[in-house]
Amino acid sequence: MGDSTNIIESVKEYYGKTLQNTNDLKTGACMTPSKQMTKPMKAALSAVHDEVHSRYYGCGLVIPEKVEGMRVLDLGSGSGRDCYALSKLVGEEGSVVGLDMTDEQLEVAWKYVDYHTQKFGYSKPNVEFVKGYIEKITEAGIKENSIDVIISNCVINLSPDKKGVLREAYKVLKEGGELYFSDVYCDRDLPDSARKHKVLWGECISGALWWEDLYTLAKEVGFSQPRLVTATPVPVEREDFKQVLGDARFVSVTYRLFKLPSAMQPARQVIYNGEITGYEGELKFDYQQTFKNGDAVSVGEEMSTILSVSRFKEEFDFQPAASGSSGSAPAVQVKIDPFVYMAQLDSKGELPASACCVSSAKKCC
Ligand SMILES: C[S@@+](CC[C@H](N)C(=O)[O-])C[C@H]1O[C@@H](n2cnc3c(N)ncnc32)[C@H](O)[C@@H]1O
């Protein structure tokens, strides 16, 4: 792939003209395993119109907890599947805006605004779609410090300027706001020969970030450390693709990043009140941090700050660090190699099915 403009135009062509619908996929392996879904999520997704579903190209489940009343932005919203599911979950007081650059995708998304407004029994639409670039979110009319939650499903890998996307996302989030997104990552920095492959770029492969680079970019932009929620393998099976990619491996990961104030809260104990709908027994915050209803949990400075400034602040009681402790929480390894994490899951027989199939020239993620 050449310069940034070429990449953008080529991706637009891929999602506007080359792909027509999910029937272009070779298998249905990219469906997110249903066991991760709560009842309200399942109900919201199943209420989405069939034509919108038919052009879903995501690689993860980007429906975070506690979104009622929130203002949500979807980067690269495509035909709008996640926007419409969230339209139901944020309720009539909340709102959702989908941002995408491809006319054909936006056309399908716009077509069903009234359908979902009626289906959810709202007096007026709470979802809208905007044409624009994820590298220029503010230019598309999204105001700084206006968004509670940003989601994105298999899109940032397609951008030639990933740091620019994160920088803009950070700008439009309110303090305490969250970027909760699924994307494809690689186990190395890919060579130029792979990066330049037009079809593999469109397939969400050649633009995949080396996973460690996400931690660097997040830090440079000012976000909290990326917290891994789920990781799912992305197998590449086609021989000619394998020849281009060599031994490189790919994974679809859902991460959560927060925009935090510079003054951090101290390490302390937090107690979850069990009041988030769908998560009454426990809130599984990331791959290693689960808050059980009523249990006191020691957390470090960053998690203590996340919980006290984000939309989760009403859901926790905060207490001083346990007496006798030095005030610091048990060591928690936030940064984990998703490929190591998948190997751990595999050894326990808990590895989810593939997120994407890249065995043909046809798109599946
Ligand atoms: C893999 S599809 C995912 C669509 C949607 N998130 C879903 O789950 O179905 C990628 C989408 O991102 C959009 N996109 C890619 N790069 C973009 C950019 N730089 N700015 C805006 N939209 C972009 C494409 O137009 C396409 O609709």
C-alpha cells in the first residue's frame, strides 16, 4: 500500500464496492461466541434489522457495561449494527453517533433509523450517522469532551494513522470517558512487503498493529494502560497470503482505555454494589480483574482512579487500603501479550472460536 490517501481510498473501495454483504464471507466463524453476552445484549443485537446485520464486518463484541443514558461514538460504524444495538441499550435519554467514510455503508445505516426508533418505542431517534474520517473526528463535527464511551469494531487497523485516531478519540472523550474497542493485532512489526498488500490491508491484516505498539501509542496520547478484555485467534489459511505474511500471527483483541485526570487516586479497596443490569453477580472488568458483588478488592492507583472518575463511580464503595498493608494493591500485570494469553486459555480448553477467517480474498472480519 502506498501513502495515506491511497490507503484510505483503497479501503473505501473495498467496503463500498468489493464487499456487498456477509454472504461474501467464506465461513461464519467471525460471530462472537454467545456465552460472552448478557441477556440485554442478546436482545439488543437480535432487534437489529437483517439488512444491517448482513453487512456486519466486525471482529469482536464492543458492547461495554453500564451504557444507559450515555453518549456513545462508534468509529467506523459501517452498516450500523453496533450503533443500533447500543441505541437500545443507552435508552431514550442516551444517544449514539456512528462515524464512517464510506457512502455505501452509511446508506444502509441511515436507511433504518426510523425502523429502530419505532422498534425501541422511542419518540425520536437517538442514533445518527456522520460521514467523516476517524483520523479527523473533530472535523466531522464531534465536539471535544462530549463523548462518554467510544466503541470501534475492526476499524483502527485499517487506518494509516493510528496515533492520529487515538489522539482524536482522546480529544472528544469526556474526562473519565472510555475507548472500548476490538481490533486485529499482530505478534510482530510486519515487513513492508506485507504492509503493501492491498487485499490483506482491506482484510484487516496488513494494517494490524504489533500489540506492544498499542501500549506505546496509548501512553503517548495520554490514555490509561490498555486493559485486555478478550482475545480471539485470527487464522490466515490461504497459501498465497501465508507466503506474504510468513510466520506472522494475528489476534482479535478487545481493549479498554480510559481518559483520566493527571491527579491519580490512591491505591485502596473497592466494593462492587452489584447494581449494573446484566452484571448483578460480578463485573468482569478485564481478563484478570473481576469485582464480585459485595467483595472488598484491593486495587492500584490507576484502577482506583478509573473507578472513581468513570461512569462506574456510583457502582463502587471506596475504602482505604486494608490496614496492615503498605497501601499498595497486590501486583497486577496489566500488560500481557495476547498470544501468551490465548495460549493460557488454550491449555485450559477455554480458547474462543476464531474471530475472523482470512482464508480467501473475501472479507470476514
Ligand atoms: C471492517 S469494517 C467494520 C464496520 C463495522 N464496525 C462493523 O462492525 O460492521 C470497517 C469500516 O470502517 C470504515 N473505515 C475504515 N477506515 C476508515 C477511516 N479512516 N475513517 C472512517 N471510516 C473508516 C469503513 O468504511 C468500514 O465501514
